[in-house]
Amino acid sequence: MEKMYQPKKIERKWQEIWDKEKAFAASEDYSKPKYYALVEFPYPSGQGLHVGHPRPYTALDIVARKRRMQGYNVLYPMGWDAFGLPTENYAIKNKIHPKIVTERNVARFKEQLHSLGYSFDWDREINTTDPEYYHWTQWIFLKLFKAGLAYKKEMPINWCTSCKVGLANEEVVNGVCERCGSEVVRKVKSQWMLKITEYAEKLLEGLEEVDYIEKVKVSQKNWIGRSEGAEVSFKLKDKDETLTVYTTRPDTLFGATYMVVSPEHPLIDKYKAEITNWEDIAAYREMAARKSDFERTELAKDKTGVVLGGITAVNPVNGREIPVWISDYVLMSYGTGAIMAVPAHDERDWDFAKKFNLPIIEVVAGGENVQEAAFTDVATGKLVNSEFLNGLEVKEAKKKIIEFLEEKGIGHKKVNYKLRDWVFSRQRYWGEPIPIVKCEKCGYVPIDESELPLMLPEVESYMPTDDGESPIAAMTDWVNTVCPCCGGKAARETDTMPQWAGSSWYFLRYTDPKNKEALASKEALKYWLPVDWYNGGMEHTTLHLLYSRFWHRFLYDEGVVPTKEPYKKRTSHGMILGENGEKMSKSRGNVVNPDDIVNEYGADTLRTYEMFIGAFELSAAWSNEGVRGCRRFLERVWKLQDLITDDDEYSKEMETKMHQTIKKVSGDFENLKFNTAIAAMMSLINDFYKVGKVTKGEFKTLLILLNPVAPHMTEELWEIMNYGKRLYEASWPEYDEAKTVEATVEIAVQINGKTKLTIFIDKDMEKEDVIAKAKEALGDKLTGNIVKEIYVPGRIVNIVAK
RNA sequence: GCCGGCGUGGCGGAAUGGCAGACGCAUCAGACUCAAAAUCUGACGAGGGAAACCUCGUAUGGGUUCAAGUCCCAUCGCCGGCACCA
């Protein structure tokens, strides 16, 4: 045998050779079939690579390497999502410019990724903080602005008390900042917003044409939260005014016994003079305003509210006069900020009605006494107490009432979404400057495209300010400018973009990363899009994934990109937990550093282990014993060198197994079943040891199959074996379906579904012969009258006897 | 509360409705060794039996089927997401 297995030496050697030979560069020959594999580019944090990173990277590296060997022109790129708060915070604390911190972190990450032997096309590396890159992030923003999809709005935003920055709804988790865990309060600020809501329907429709794992689709659908209903206008008594509500159940209109408006509803201020209990109302509003969103939902169960004295609404279908209340269980941000309450059939309305002694009228039959509990199981049922709707099924009643409302001009069909617009401003330094100036005369004016990239100014201090202004605001030289429109005095926008900006389109840039004229050439986009397979974390389902689909769809509508959807297929990996089954963290002391594993066992072992650890989509606990097992497996492959015979063909006894293994591994690599693919290869080498030899032809196939998982070792063995050229240039092996079945198979023989024994049969044996042979083998075990005889070819014989 | 997913040996986990536990880890026994490590060979769901074998077994209770870990209904438990969204 050629020396010991020394991963350290081998791995460095091949990494250098691959670099030198540009082994994995995507070709610009657009006549070849393409394959675009993508993993989420990392945020280069100061901690360096986490042991969780290699899981998705290795998975798609396997797919990329396999596809290359199958003749595809593969694009498997990598880059850096490098803007962001942690870098800025680190910079503040250590008085180092974030740019320097970023450079350092990127260098470290790159080295670590390199040590794992990924087949990334490093010529296409991108970095969101590079002006050449954010030029186009800003360019897209200008497009959005010009299309009316970016607007500035005074609004209560989620304000992180620690980061001192506004957050998108998606970034607030259980009332605390998703990133730092600090309290989030409401603060009114003028913010840049993106109208993602305008794309709600398109984002929903787009899901129909893509191949995403089910739970991602479901999460996105829930997040967009489409509901069908109607808007209905209630006239206010003695006033020339209507109060409009949104309801998904217009059919229950006869059961509406009161209305509720949100404390922020404009109607309240408008009729201040006529409200008889203004002091109570004002006090209630103030109390509601003080609560954070979190508190408001935490205290959910106990309903509070105050009636609007002097205001009475009229139910448009029966003329009944009903009171109007204010309560914070009605949200200004959804629907119209006002509801009609149908306490008989809605839990919340029922609670409220009980507490304030409001009437409850049953309008859908079938439940218990609605005075005792709300009857909410009313997706079907017959209407009662509803005049012209009486006796109708819910579905019919909905149709009829909407017709009625539309005819009378008091209501109409309406679709609503839970999705809110995207808060796009950050009062921070380390982000893309927003390319807008504010002119005293012309308002918000976009800067000219020729001015891009609008460079981030160098500042002395990056400290966030307590008043919520960006640190850039103090840079008067940079801020003061002239209006591109009228030439008058103007000030630059000092807020920056959120981290999600740069990551919303990065996959486009990879197709043509050095282009100075456009974000990428039309040809490159046309050839490479859509991304064939995109893998990333579940935590990005409603953030990054939705945002990038939004931008992409917008760019499609603008004619910039050729596909409606950016990603054809989306999968998600599970987390890697500590040995104790808990999430890895410094405080728990269960962190595994990938560098240590590479040093001790080698990159190939780490790669193999992370793929073998368990089902790819599920989280899995780290096990050092398991790592050793994978190293042992690679050692056993290495030592097969001792058993090699000169034969170029597959041996008779191994032929079937070879074909089976090629089939299994090829299929499993495409179906996220890396663990069973590796198990199949382990089983194959166990068989080689059993028969005591391996032919040159068999070994060659094994090396190719294993190459995507353990690229360094297999490449080294390929060279030792002198198979010619490089392994990465080899062709993926074919299998013959017919040869995946043994000539002689062992099948189970059952009586009434219970296995009694097994017999060997010829694979092509006829049913009658198999059954005859089975009966013979059973002998006197078989008693009673035979009712039925079942033969599943190559699997089982079942004889049903009574 | 709603939505999604999952419950299989000591552990990680395999099983297009067709012999449950592949593959790996741990453990035990044996070989090699002065010895240990490494390596190799074998055993390894539970109960019974000297053995051939037999019985039971995939969270629980029912059902469909010649045949159920897999499909259906109900229950329990765990994980993830959303949540006063009218």
C-alpha cells in the first residue's frame, strides 16, 4: 500500500492543485447545460465558522461536484453578507473601522472554508460591502423608488432599545429584538418603507410554480396571510359618516350587535367634540399607546375597552342601532382598524360581549346555547335569525349577502393580507446609503444613476445616537448637497439600508460579478437563472427568502431578470446541536470548532460525518464517537488499496452490488438523503472486504461515487491508481437497471401474512412456479383450505389459508 | 388556540403497503500483543428453549388490507412556526 492515510498532507496538496487548475470555475460557454447550486452566503462574524455552516455547504458541494461529473456547467458560488450590526458594534467597542473588521473576518472565513475543500468558484466571490456591489443594491432601490414602491412614512416602528435601530416586524421575536434579545418598544419615526404588500398576491401565486419543501411554502403562505371577505360600511346615526369594517364572515352580519374600533382609529379624533365621555376615551388611548405590541398581545385574554359615548352605528341589513366601542384587541394595522362584532360566533367578540354585557345573537345554527359559549365551528351550517338569509348554507349566504351589499352600495368583496410593508431604514452606519436627497422644494429626490455608487462616508464615530438619528447625520460635509432636480439646497438621506438589502439579489450578481454596466448581463442572467437548487435555514423563510422573491419579481416586472421566480427548488437543513442535545453556545460550553475537527481527523472526515449524522432536514446532536466512525470508514477505503486486482471490469460476485450502489448513491444525493448514500458506500466496502478483493474497475467507480463527499482522499487515490487526468474531470458512472437485481433472490414465504421461512428463487421465475416451490418448502406447516395466493415479484409469497 | 413536523433497540438512525432495526456508534466475546491502543472476526430488540425454533415488539386505542412503522380515525407526548389578523 502506498503510505498511511495522512489527511493533513493530502488535503492541503489538493486544495492547492484545484486552485491552480481552477478546477471548479463555472464556464462562460453558454451552450452547455447549466446547473446553478446555491447556499446562503454567510455573515462573516468574528467567531469564525460554526460547525453548523459545513452542513448545507457540504450538501450542495456534493450536488455540485456530482453534476459537474455528469457534464453540467455548474455554478456554485460563495460570497459575504458583510453589512450588519455585530460588525459595527464590534468596531465601536474596539475602535476599529468596520471595514477593517470585515476584511479580517472575511479572510478568516475564507481560509476556513478553503480548508474544507469546497468547490466554490472563488473567481466569482462577492461582498455586499464592496461599492462595486452595493452600486447595484442602490440601483435597485432607485428602481423601486421610481416605481412608487419605496416611500417614506411617519409611523410607529419597532425600536430596539439596545441596537437603537428600527426593526421590521419580521425581526421582532416574542417582543424582543431577533438579533440581540433586548426589549423592543414602539417609536414614531419617519422611515423608508417598501411596498411588499403590493406583491402579496404575486408572491403567493409564485409559490405554485416552485419546488420548495412543504413547510417553507406553508410558512410563507401563513406569513402572507391571505383572507377573503368583504368590506361593509355602517352608517353612523345622525351623521353623514360611515364606519367601514373588514370581515371574513359577511354572512353573519345579522349577528353583529356592536362595533369596535382600534384606539388609533382616526374617527375618534374626528368626532372628539361629540364624544360624551372624552376623558375616559383619552385615558384608554393613552394606556394602549404605552403598551408595546408585546404587552398588548401578552395581556390578550383579558379584554378591555370603553364605549364611544354619543356615537351610534346602524347595522345596514336590519337598521338596528348598535354601539361603537374602542378596544386594543382591534389592530389599526389590519383591515380597516374597525370590526363588526359577532359575539355568538367569535371567541374574542364573545369574551368582550360577556364582559360588557352586550347582546349575543345566534346566526348560524348547530351549536349549543351561544349565551354560554361562542359557537365558532361555523365553516358550514344553516343561517338563522337572518331574515332573507335564513335557511341558507354558509357558502350560499356569503354569496347572497355580498350581492346584496354590492347592489345597495354598502359593501363589496375584499381580499386582505397579514403581510405588512417592509421597514427599510436603519439608523446605523454600516449599511448601504440610501441614494435619496431631501430638497426643501422638491421633496425626496433620487440621485442620478450616474452618481452611483453613493459611497458610505468615512466617519470618526459610529456610535448610534439616543435620539434615533443615524451616526452619518453628524457628517455635515457629506449630508449637505444640492438637489439633482432644482439645484437648490438639499440634504442626503442619512439612514442606511437593512442587511436584507444586499442579500435580496446577490444570486444575480454571481452570474456576472464583475460587470460594470449592469447588475449582470442579460445573457448571463438568461443562461443561469433560475437558481436550480437553493438551500438555507428555516429562520430565513419569512425574511430573506420572501424579501428576495419580492425583489426578484419586481425586477422581472421591470424587465431586468428573465424569470418570475428566482429559485426553482428550496430545501432547508437541520441544526447541529451540542453533544448534550442542546443548541451550541459558549455559555453552555458545548461548542465544537470545525478547525479542531479538521486538524484532528481531516476535512474529508468532517464532511462525511456531517452528511452521515442524520436526516438532512432534521436537527442532530454532535457525537465525537460518530466522527471517529467516519474516519474509520475513510481508513477502510484507503486500505482497500491492498486488495486491488488488475481487472478493469466489475467482478461477477460484485456486479449487482456495484449497479445497486451507483443507483442508490446517485438518487440519494439528489434527494437530500446523504446519510443513506454514505451507508450504501459503507455497505459496499464491507462487501469488498468480505470477498477479499476489489477490481480496478470497482475501485474506480467507488472513488467517483465517494468523491463528492470526500474529495481530497479520493483524488489522491485516483492519482495513486493512475486512472488518468484528474478525478474531478471524470464522468459519473452509469448503472444498468437490469443489473441491479440479483439473478437469485431470497424471498419470504408467509402464511396469512406471517413469515414462516425464506426460499431462493430465480429472479425471472413465474408466479405458479414460485408458489409451488413455496408450498413445497412449507410442507406440513401449511394446513387448512387455501383461499388466496399472493406473489409480489422478488419480495414475498403469502398464502392465505383458513 | 391555529398551522406544520415527529414519536422505531442502549444511542444516531434505515425501511416504493411486502422478511422491522440497513449503516454507524456504544457494549460484550474472541484473534493479534508481554501488555495496552489500533486493527481484524463474531454476538448484540424483549421473553422462552439445549437446539431447530416459538411468542411478542415501531407512543396508546381502534379500523382498512392477504399483508401496516408506513394508509384512515381518535388519544397522549415532544419539536418548530404563527398568534386578539376580525
